[in-house]
Amino acid sequence: MMLPDASNTFYSEVFKVVEHTSLEYDYMVIVCDTQRSFENEVMLADRLLKRRTDGLLYFTQQRTAENQDFFLSLSKKIPIVFMDYAFMDVPGISCVAVEGRSCTGKAVRLLYDKGRRKIAYVNLPGDKNVTMLRFDGYKSGLNECGLEFNAGMVISNAELSDSLVNVGYLAARSLLDGKEKPDAIVAASDQLAAGIVRYLKQADIRIPEQISVIGFDDIDLCTIMDPTLTTIAQPIGQIGRDATNLLLSKIFGRPVERDKIAYEGKIIERQST
């Protein structure tokens, strides 16, 4: 199982399900942290192939023509299932993931219905990351609510090497230092949202009275934060089980009914909105 950031607890929660499902078939799961680097993805995939790994569950942080070609080539050598939506539209690549566009648009609508009109967005670092569909959903949500897109309300240029919690913290600071202050912030992940909440609390900004916050993933952290975090839930257990079972079917040479399985995220409302 290759993932881009071992510090993101979303991946560890998925791993628990993957490992449990795999052990039922006597398979052990090796976890590799690519640290959001395509070079590391290539290097680790090569080493796993040399160790006669039977199959690969794959999270990537970027979608580029280069890594698409690489993964297509790799999938001819070893069974692979992606657990991101990034390559859902590419023939020959198996995927099990949440489509983030429509649910993020609904999150914007929820904020609009609560009277929010200056809704900011904090994305993962990089302009080719796998959460761009979530960003598209944010923009379409604004449009459907009759709100204008404001590039000054979007933060996505943080350092790739930084932790996502710190990225969120610095993003909130940047937004609050801007000329136009947001009254709500949507984040592409719960860890980004956790950093946003930390900064807002340090700045004595009341949540949600002054600024509402919504994350994405529904990791365990959401229910123990103060305030508890409204988020777009991914069905973590279902993703882990379906992806593992699909990969095992490919390994065993069994017929596969669907090699692309997409879910829709669900908004879980808590105290932060």
C-alpha cells in the first residue's frame, strides 16, 4: 500500500481496513510513504516489484501525464488498484474512490444557506493534486449560489514538505491577513481544517459565529476537536474493503464486474458550522 503522507490519519484509518481484509486471505500489507514525490513513487514501485510483491494499492498526490504513463505501464506488470479519484477516467486503471466535486458543492450550499457569503477554500499544495475535483466543486458551488469566485479567497501554494495541519494554520493566517475576510472556510482535508481551527482559536475568532469551517474525510479527529468539525465523510471502511477485494480478485485472476467504483461523499454537520 503506497500513500503520499503517513502523517495523515485518513490513510492510517484506511490501512486498518485494508490490513484486516487482507489477513482474511493470508496476505500481509507493506506500507510505503512516498512523501508526495513522484520520484519516490517510481523508486518504491521498482523496489516492490523486485521483492515480488503480489499487488499494489495506490494513493497518489499528483495527476500528471508523466505519472499516468508510468502507472499504465506498471499496471501491465503487477495488479494495481488506485484509491484516489484522480485516474477514474483513464481506461486500464482500476480505481476505488470518492468523487469529491458534487459533495463539495453541497458544502458550499450548506454554508450559503446559513448566511455565509464570503466562502474561502484551502486546497492541498500544488496545482495538479488529486483534490482538484473538490476545488472544482467549490467553484461550481459558488456559481450555483450566485456568488462570484475570488482568487484571493483561495490558498493552495503551500510548501509540499510541510505538514497539512501547519499548511492549514498558515492558510488561515493568510486569509485573515487579506483585505477581504472570509466568514467561512472549506478545506480539502480534515487535517487542513484542523490547522485552520487552531489558528482561528489562537486569533480569538469564534467558530462558527464569526467563521464556519468544513473539512473533508471524516477522520476520527473530527469528533474530538473543539469545536467538533463539520466534514464531508468518505466511506473509509467501504473504500478499504472494496479496493482490497478488487485487488485480490485481480491477483487471483477472478472475473471483475467493475474495475472502477465511485462513491459520493456525505456531509456530516457538527459544531464548526
